Amino acid sequence: MKIAAIAAALATWAATASAEIAVPVTYLRQEVERPPVLSNLDAMPENDGLAGAELGLADNATTGRFQGHVYTLDTVSVPPGGDLAGAARDALARGGLLILDAPAAAVLGVADLPEAEAALLFNTAAPEARLRGADCRANLLHTIASTAMRTDALAQFLVTRRWDDLALVTGDRLEDLDYAEALRGSLTKFGLRLRAEAPWPSDADIRRNAAQEVPLFTQGLPDHDLLLVADEAGDFGRYIAYNTWQPRLVAGSEGLRAVAWAPVVEAWGAAQLQSRFRALAGREMSARDYAAWAAMRAIGEAVTRTGAADAARLRDFMLGPEFELGGFLGQPLGFRPWDGQMRQPIPVVTDRAVVATAPLEGFLHPTSEMDTLGIDAPETLCTAFKDRP
Amino acid sequence: MRYLTAIALIAMPAFAQAQAQGEIWVTNEKDNTISVIDVATLEVVRTVSTGERPRGITFSSDFSRLFVCASDSDAVQVIDPETGEILHDLPSGEDPEQFVLHPDDRRLYIANEDDAITTVVDTETRQVIAQIDVGIEPEGMAVSPDGKIAITTSETTNMAHWIDTETQQLFANTLVDARPRHAEFLKDGAELWVSSEIGGTITVFDTADQSEIAKIGFEVTGIHPDRVQPVGFELTADGATAFVALGPANHIAVVNAETYEVEEYILVGRRVWHMAFNADQSLLFTTNGVSGDVTVVDVASRKPLKTIKVGRFPWGAAFRPAQGDPA
């Protein structure tokens, strides 16, 4: 178990003197073993997510130093099979604010600890619907966009372009199945037609023979405007484009992607956030980095506005109408009071540009157009927030 | 057609006078140029080259020098407005975005967006006098009419930082709503106004004790509140009326500076940023970043008169009086 402590210096600031408030936050990671993908090109950064939290800490510290608020970030990383519950208990003994970088089951394990009942936890890595639905928890907020938010964003774009007839190729990993399920829901929600679905046979290395295999594989699909790919691990999807039987665009996990954040996002001052992140981490900012940054900044914003650091007051403020977080996406971010999901615009991107940002024009909503993305209040399966509003 | 007739009637007086009425200078962030608009003809008459990513723009008090923040060149450029020639660069600190010239006509207070610093430069000796640590992404800059207080607002820290211009030290830091963008002193310096883009408000401070005395909100019919994002604003010379750019709401608000009430909204181009008046303040020129143009607004009737195509992503605007006309 690695423990690193980063303290935000208060030092010699000309702070307007007010009572000093300590805001200790723990970044708790459950390390996971990732099965290999075909390409050797992708390096998964060691500090994916964590670097975002560190940037959020630095951002908070500047506001804090003018107010006498001292933010600290402890990092705890538990190896596969390690004692996550024990590490969580230790962290909760230090303070009630936890940023979780862990799979869904592990997130729930921490949220259900008796010691966590009065704590405030942030899910920054698990996109599954169940954590916002039947398995939601009143002490758990989500700054990582749900899969449904991303697939709804993509579906809105397809509607706008009138690419109504679709086919889907699905990988066999759990995250692919989660993505495919969310995608089917989004296509139904926005009135698009899934003409065919084909499971990808991931039993061979196709790097050298994609040009022979993919045309054959896609030849049997009925006519479609665009080919969707569910390959969230980045395994086979990259070899599909330009090798399809019909010349068709690719979207989903590959090609045109709806993401919570990407290096190509630059409008609304995002270029500044990207350059601050690059200076800190020496690499591009990922969606997980953004989620961890947003969690840290949400804490900072709530502490700044309430002058308090206890989890209960911060939670109340974040779920209330006063809370507004500048997230460099053109609209203030907030939390949905029915399931704790952070609402945010979703960029629809290629590797080189933002093609559109959802919610797209014309998708209306009585309160916030961002709530056209993901699960809205009337359809939520979450009850925990009703019991503890 | 009734609409066009009305515009023509209102516009007539402006076009009738053929003599020079000065110019509006507009920085084009994504063209590295300044478009110079002739106020008499409402046409672009000149394009001046600048450094990279020009944003903040202001003239010296005698209009003999132009200062431009060339953000990506990490310099404030000093330009001869007659020839368009870049005379020299001032040491500005990294990524200067916006600045304000002190009433002494000498000290320039510059927001260094990427560095969380406000740099004070002597424009005569071309030396940095001070660098002041402020919040993250400083942008809005203002100086009180008596020159005693300079203000920097920081976009991510969400504060107005109050700088004593004698000591170049912060003496107060006041919270505002999310993403403050622009600041101005009003009423002989008695009030400070700060716009918050994401918060959607203008916060009004009492300068004497830095307390908040009012908050101005905006509501444009048919536009979602999240899209109503106040950024730049300008006051009429009598201080009675403020014109506030509302960014992606594509409108400017007309605010009564006494009652803090919004009187009217005027439709302009897309993502309106900043603006400048002509000499007699009969016309207001707004920079529309996304549509790449400038809207000319008739101040008396509060109606848009004309749209003028400029360069890519127009941002800042400044007025230069006609030669020999000390406006």
C-alpha cells in the first residue's frame, strides 16, 4: 500500500484572515488487472484519475489560501485482492471526504461500510447504470458521466444528422456489454433503428488481416447509415474503420465518440484547464482525470460557499440549487438530486476535433437540457435520495 | 420591410456626416490581426497585423500608442496606430489576456491567464514593477478613477482581488459567482461591478468596505438561463446605463446603473464578448466571437443597425478618435 500525502501550503499569503478550516480528502484507488488489448500502442498512465485530483487540489488551494481553507489530499492505492475495506476505514477515520477510483462492486463495498454512512463519496471511475439506479447510495455522488449520458449524447447527434438506421458490433468484455446495453436504450429513447447486432469474435489477432476479415464480417449486415462499435477497452474497434464492406462511418467506442472529456475539448476556457493539466502531469487529460478534478473542485466550491468542511453540509449544498461548478464545458455543472449524478454537457469528438457538444439544439427539457442526457427524475430507479434528500 | 425602413431612418444621421468620426479597433483572436472600422462609413478600412492571439486592447490617453495583449506571443505589443507598425513589446509575463492602463498613463496592470499572476509594467522604462500572485486564470482588470485600487478577477478561483497600487499588495479578496470575466469601477469609484459568466450575474461591491451591495441577474425570453453568460460590459459617460454582453445568449442587456434593473435586451451576433462606444456614445460596437462580426447598436433607440464582418473570433474593442479631434 502506497501512501503519499500532498499538503497545500498556506505559507505567506496575504489572506484575509478568517478562521482556518482543514479539508482533508482521500483519493482511494482499487487497482485492477487489465486483460491485454491487441495493440501495444496504448500506455495506460499510472496516475489516470489521480493527476486530475491533484490539479483540483491545486485549484482549490488558490481559493483556499485567500480564505484560510487548507486542502490536503492523501492517496491510497490498494493492489488487486488487497484490503480495500480496511484502507477505506483508515481513510474515513481521517475525514469524511473520499474520492473513489474503483470498479462498481468495490465502490458499493466502501459506500456500505458503517463508517461511511455520514461520509461523502465520489465515484470517479465506474460508469454503470446500476450505481445511479437500483444500487444508488445516498452517500455516493458520481462525477464520472454514466454510460447512458454518453450514449444519449451520441444518439442525439445521430438524430440531428438523420442517420437513423444502425448496426452494432459488440465486444465480449463486461464494459462492452454495459456500453451496448446503454446504446440500445438510447437508440430506443431517441427513435433510432438498430437493424442488426453482431458479436465480435475476439478469438484472433486481426492486426495483420483486418483488411481481409472485416469486409467479410460486415458484409452480412443489413443496410445501415453508420456502424456502431462497442469496444470500451479499445481492443478490436480501431481495426474496423475503412475496412467495412460498405463505406460507412464508425461511431461508439471508436471513430466518433461521446465522452465526458477529451484532449480536443478547448472551447469555454477549456484550453486553460488542458494546459494546466499538461504542465502538472506531462500528458493529456482523460475523462477519469476530469471526473477526479471535478470531484475535488466540487468539494472546493462547496467549502468556499458554505465556509464548512463537514460532509453532511457539503452534500446538502452540492445537491441544492445554489451549487454551480464551472467545468469548462459552457454551462454550470451541478448534481442531480434524484441519483447524485453530476450533470454535464457531453462532447462528441474525433481524435482531432469536437464535432458537437450534447445536449444538442432542439432536445428540450423543462428544467435543464443537460437532463436529456442519462436517466431523468421520472424514470429513475434510485430511491436512496428520496429517503435522505 | 418596416424593420429595414426604421433602421435606415435611424442610421441616416450617422451616414450623413462625411467627415471623420474616428475608428473602432477590434482584435481578432484567431487571425492575429486588428480590424479597424471607420465609424462614419461603418466599414472595415484597415487590417493591422499583431502577435499571436490578440485579445485585450487599449489606447494611451493621448491615443498616440496602442497596447495589445498578444497572449500566445507572451507579450503586450505597443503599436503606432497611424502606421500600424509594432514599435516594441513590453515584458508582460506569460499569456497576457486582459489589462488596464493606470490613470497615470504609465503603469499597465496585466492579467497573466496561465500563471495566476498580475504583472505591473512601466510602459516608459519597459520594466516589470511588480508581479502579484492572484487566483487561477486571472482575466478581468479594472483600476479606480483615483488610481489607488487595481482589481484582478480570477476565473477559477471565483474572486475579485483588490490591489493597493501604492504597495502592489493585495488588501482584500472577495468572492463572486462562478467564472468572473470583467470588472469596472462606477460612480467615481464608489462601486465595483464584476460579471460572472457561469454564475450568470454581476456582483456590485461598495468600494469603501468591499461589501456586496447588489447582485444583478439576467433573463432573456426563449434562452435557457445556463446560456445567459455576462462577460464584458461598458458604461455610458454619465454612468447611468450599463451595456452588458451576454455571451452565447447572443444579446446585450441594458442595465439601469441606479436601480440595477435590466431595462432591455438587444439581439446581436453569436457569443458576444466585449464592446466599445464611438465618440459621442451614440453608437455601440459589440464583438461577436462565434459569428466573426461586429454589431453596431444605436444607443438612443437601443436597436441594432448593422453587422460588420471582421476577422476570426473578434474579442476586444477600443475607440480611437479622428485625427485632431481630442474626443
